[in-house]
Amino acid sequence: MTTWEYLTTPLLIHNTAAILNNWGKQGWELVQVVPGPEGGLVAYFKRPTGGDAAGAANAGLGAAAVAAQQFEGEGHA
């Protein structure tokens, strides 16, 4: 049985393609985009756990933190 890990990240309107491509290169599949609670958009991703995904997950978390800081810095928090 496949097990999954999930990630959410804000999408910056002016940089949407780059953000989506970055997560895709790390093995994340876009599941859904929804309006954020404070405006803007939030992307939901998933990918199978195990194998090479474990090392990339840590890099992904760091990138998510950077994206969240950029999102907050633009007054969207």
C-alpha cells in the first residue's frame, strides 16, 4: 500500500509557475489550490513516502519556510 506525505505552501501570484515547478522537481504532485484564510492562494501537494523522498522532504520543508516568510513579508499574513 502506498503511503503519502503532504505539504501546503502559499502561492505568490507573481511567481506561481516557479513555485509549482520547484515543488514538482522535488517529487511533489499538486493536489489542489484553495483561497487562503487571509487571502491569496494555498497549494496542497502530496508525494509517496520512503526511498529518496525522505532526503528531499527536509529540503522541501526549508523551501516552504522561505516561501511562507516571503508571503508574510508582502502583508498577506
